[in-house]
Amino acid sequence: MYKIIHDAIHGSIRFEGVTLRLLETPELQRMSGIKQLGLGYLVFPGANHTRLEHSIGVSYMAGEMAKHLGLDPHEVTLVKIAGLLHDIGHSPYSHTLEYVLHEKLGKDHMEITADIIRGKIDIIGDCVEERERIHEIISDEGFSPDRIANIILGKEVSPDLWSVEKGQMFFGGSKNYLTQIINGYLDADQMDYLLRDAHYTGVAHGIVDVHRILNTIRIYNGNLVVDKKGVNALEGILVARALMYSSVYFHKTARIAEVMLSKAVEYLDMDNWLDIYKMADADLISTLMNTGGYPKEIALRIKYRKLFKKALVIGFNELTDELIENLKELDDLKKRRSVERSIANAVGIDEGYVLIDMPEQIASLSEPRLGKTRIPIVDGNSVQYLTKYSPLAKALQTRRIHDWVLMVSTPKKYVEKVEKAAKRELNL
């Protein structure tokens, strides 16, 4: 038995066996109600694609990479499973709540994903009868839930293998490529989300020469590397990633909406914060509406796009040594909330109407690969990092994905007062 899914990016994709069984689980189907770009649709109206679409695409791309590398059928299926499941630990609106939930639970979405795959937590419960659990399906099909979880987490790669000595790169000969296809400097996840997000937002930055990359990837002593002939295609994917982050993923208006939603979620009285992972986007908005008060107001503002406005933006070019020290304290969420309260009190408004956003923290949680361009390149019998062959890749290591380090937002009618209070509070 098999099914064909017609994907907007990759065309017709065949699902059968273990991937079909997994696709039909409630955990995967929940992802059809979670927008890939969170609240990005408020800026890019076409960005209504979902995490399920992306997961299907990553599974497909992982399979294509495995086939081009000549892996055996078991390993091809293994990485397709990992690609399909790699995002099932996302909360509603994707990365929007990442920082808040990490503060509450001490885990990011990848760790939640691993716990679901291993059967340690159940985000569905008894609401669906006679269902198959993910870890049971994986085991029944002859695969290891622990291994798939480790592949997604990137734990099957030994860091000491990545060293260059006298113009050569020495590896340990293990199967690190299985992890690197899913969680590496050049992986199926990035190739799908760049293509998919560019398509649905209408932004041309995310165009990637996938076919060239597929035809130049190699395995060298157990690691995923790229032939020198693929350097130009690699430069393309790195540029696309950098531009998509600065123009789409960290668009200021979208960030304001995301910070608003995160703040509203903090007002919820949750007995168990893991219950958030049972929800899709609509469930969360419904919960906020039913809670009333501030959460309901924010839900309505998001529904009708009545967003807060920028009151103060501090750019990287404005940073001084003294200001850097002051801002370091705001890395702590509790301290940041304390400063928000101080600004709000100075203006005479509720603390929920002053929001501080520091995107650097969000970037480190949502995309730890940013700025990492040390992709190994095979040139004859030698292996070197991409930066040796590409000045562009070297420059991208230091390029920032946004031009601001802190933003304070508030309802439009309070902008001038909040700006003055924020400058006093931050000693500007």
C-alpha cells in the first residue's frame, strides 16, 4: 500500500511502509495546523504553509540526498523517517514561543521532539482512540527510536573528528553522514525550508540550486562533504539563508507580533506547560480568547492585525561598551520583564503594553547553524573548509542576520512616552 502526495515544491512524493504509517499518526497530523513561519503571514500574506508540508519536504530531500550518496535502502528509509519527524516537537506558531517555553521547561523543540520519538512524553493522550504511537511504529518496522532521536539532535557526530591539520581533514570513519543529512551545515532541512519559504512568501532570496548540490555531495571517511565543483551552489545556499533571515524570518513587524503572542502566553495559568504541545495554532488562539483579559486582547489584535508599534530600536552601530554591559543583563527573561515593568510604571500603563525583543537569543535557539560556513570541500585528495575556496563564505561568518540588537514596542498611542521612558531606563 502506498500514497502519493502532491507537494507544491517537490512534486509527487511517494509514501509507503513506515513513512506512511508515521504520516498518519496524530502527532504528524497536528503539524498541519501549525504555520511554518509562525505569524509571518501578517507581513507576507502567502505564508500560510505548514510544518507538515515542510516535514514532508525534508523527508523527501533526505531521501534524495541518501540516494545520490548511494546509501543502502535501510539507511535511505532511516533518514526519511528522521526528516519526517524532525519537527514534531514544535509548539503552536513554530518558533514564536521557543524562548518562553525554553524558560518554562528547560528544553527546546528538538529535545521535545526526541522525547516524543522515544515515547517519553505523549502530546496526544486519550483524545484519539486506537492510535499507533510513534516509537511503537518505528520499533515495529525494525528501526531504533533512540537512534532516530539522536540523528535529529545531531548526537551521532563526534566533534573531535572536525579538525584540519597540514591541509588535510582527518575523520574517524563512522557513519556521521546520517546525522549530517538531517542536522548539519548542509542538510535536507535547510534546503527545503529555504525553497518552501521563498515560494510562499514571494521573496526571491531563497532560491537554491538543489540539483547541483545533490550531484556534488560525497561521503569522505564517513562524513558528508561536497565536491569542489559544488562551491558556487554552496555559496548560493548560504547567501539565500542569510538574506531570508534578515528579510523574512526577522522582519521587525513579524517579530513584534511574535513577542506579543509570547507575552500573552505567559499570562496563561498552565498546570503543565507540556500541554502547549498538544495544541495547533487555532487551539492556542482559542485558549487565549477563552482566558479573557490581556490574552484575549492580544489574540484579537493578532486576528485583526492591530499590532504594537516600534517605540525604540537600538542598532548594532549604536552600541557602546557601557550599553553592551547594560544589555547583557537583559539576556535573562526575568530581568527583561522587570525592565518592561519599570518602563510601563513610568508611563502609567500595564506591563503587558511594553515589550522588549532581543532577536539574538531567538536566533541561537531556532537556528544554531547561522554563521557556520565550515562545510568540508573535497578537492582531489585534499579536504578543506569552504572558507578556503570562498571569500563570500568567510564574509558570511560575520554578517549579522538583523541590524538591530533590541526593540521596544507598545500600542501606537503610547509610543512617544514609552520611547522616553525606555531611554531613561536603559541610560541612553
